Amino acid sequence: MADSKVLMQAYAPLRRGDTRGLLADRKLAAIAERYGKTSAQVALRWQLDRSNPPVPLVVKSSSAERMAANLDLFDFSLDEEEVAAVGALPQQQRIYTLPGAETHPDYPFGEE
């Protein structure tokens, strides 16, 4: 199975609406301003641009307004520099444990 293709999904890409950490980050906000988007939209677009479809586009939001905003991601893409900048944000935190995920090459918590 070493050559199997597995599609990763971003189950909680906004860390439950973390408005004081990830979504308040200045670099993320600057990218959002460039596109006329919110930090949350940039974070979700970042997942799409990395081929990690975010699950909570609609189903996990708490308001109709956010549900609509979460779907308004398809009129822009991040460039390579922006993808790298978002990826470098020091915001990797575990919300859910996934037994067995530690061996995946994109597992972000290997240095704990």
C-alpha cells in the first residue's frame, strides 16, 4: 500500500473559530485584506490550495452568514508565497486525536 493515494481532509481548519489566535494573526489578516476576504476565508482557501478540502465549509458553522462566507472561496487562490506564509504561522494545535496519524508525512505534531 505504499503507493496508495490518500486524500487528507481538514476537519477543523479554523480551530473552532479561534478569533484570538489563528484568525487574528496579522499576516493572515494582511493576505485577507489583499483579496477582500476574511482571515477565515484565507485559512480555508489555504487548505484548498494544498488539496486538503475543509469539511466544515457549511455544516459546522454556527450562523447562516458564516456558512455563506465559508463557501465564498472560489474566486481567488493564494500564490506560492502566500501559501508558504500561512503554512509558516505558529498556530498548529491539536483539537482532535487521530490514532495512527502520527506516521503521515503531513502530520504537524511530530516534534512535541
